[in-house]
Amino acid sequence: MNQTYYTLQINAISACFDIKINDIPLYADNEGKPTSVEFPINHLLINGINILQVSVSPAKHESEFVDHTKTNFEIYYRDINDVRENRQLLASAEFPDYHNDEKLKQSVISSKKEFKATLLLDAPLWSTSPVLKLNEQTVSEIMDIYKEYHKALKNKNVDAIFRLTGIKNKVYADSVYKNLNSHLNSLRESYAETFEDPANELIDFDIQVKKPELHAFGKLVTIINDENRSPLQYYNAESGITTAFPIYLCMKDKKLVVVL
């Protein structure tokens, strides 16, 4: 039996959206620009029932949904060795009827869609983690790990970064990402390029004023700033673009570890 490769295809026009897989934020667009992109999602999945969560709102430059607003979010699967053209549709969430759907009178439309995945890979690190309790001790441990991680990022110490990091599904990352078609990059390679790029400067932050937030049904924890974004952000001097990296922690062997 071969491994199955799952992806999420996003197609949106004139709509902002926020997407989660199993309560883990995958991608968000806060502008509403035309978007057509496909993401690998095996590292977010568990064997059995998974949940696609989508929230859609009007584009930033619109006060309401307009006639040409379109959103479509599709889960595809294919054999790991098969070509993209042979992918099969597994589940979808869309909001095409912008005149007759009563929900469109709301400013934000949310939808949940269940789909089943069959994986031959080790379970993602977060899925086997116990539910976290945000008590004083846990929060203190979170802060300590973030400080160490931030120091490694700032020093562009890639070895230390990956020593502190446990990929959500390490087996998947190691055996699959390196063998994907050319339109998808290796997670490790893309992160390493960002960390090592001399044009990227890590933005400093006061971790003491950040707040922890639970995801993945309480099994992942992250720290967000007042704009609900990750405080780990890079500013690129050449492009003028600031990129935020959502980074989480989960419990493994009674210790909190970072997961990308």
C-alpha cells in the first residue's frame, strides 16, 4: 500500500479568509486579493476524521460581499508517486451563491467540513500530545523556549533552530517533502533559506507582553501579538515585506517542544 499525499487548493477573489486544518491555522488572507495556491497538508492530518475550518469575509477594500466574490477550498489526494494531474477531490467548502444565501448578510461566514484521511506515516507530533493547561508553570516554560528559539533565529543558527524543532510529522517531512514535484518546496529548505537570507532581519519583540493561545483542541500552544499574528517575524530589506512564521509548541516526554 502506497502513501497518500493530501493537499488543499485555495481559489478566492475579493474575499478575505482564514483556514484551519484540525484547529491548526494553515493560511490567512487579510486583503482579499485574487488567490490561487495549493498547500501540502499531510503534516496536519491524523488517521481518520479530520476537520477543515474556513472563515470568509469581504475583501478589505469592500464593505460587503460583491457579485464577483468567489471562494473555493478543496481537499485533494493522490498516490505519493503520482502526478498532480491525477489528484482526486476529497472534500470542499465554497460560498458561490452570494445573492440567495442568507448567511451572506453576515460580515463573516464560517464553515466546517469533515473528511477522512488514511496515512501510513507516524502520527503528527501534536496529535499524540496531551491537552495543555495554561497555568503559571506552563506559561513560564513557553516563554523560556521562545527566548531560546528567538536567539537561534536572530543568530541565523540553522543547526540550533532544527535541534529545537520537531516537525509536526517528521517522517512525512523527511521522506515526502524532499521528493515532491518542483512546484512545492521542502519545508526545511524553505525555512533554512529564510533564516539564512542576509536581507532578512528578525524583528525584536517583548515576549513578556505576548499572550499564549491554544490550538489543535488544546494540544498546541502559540504566542500571538495584539494583531493575532506570530511575534516571530522577519523584515526583508530588499522587498520591504514582513513575513510572520506561526510557530507552536506541544508536550512530548513531559517537555514542551517547538513544532513547525
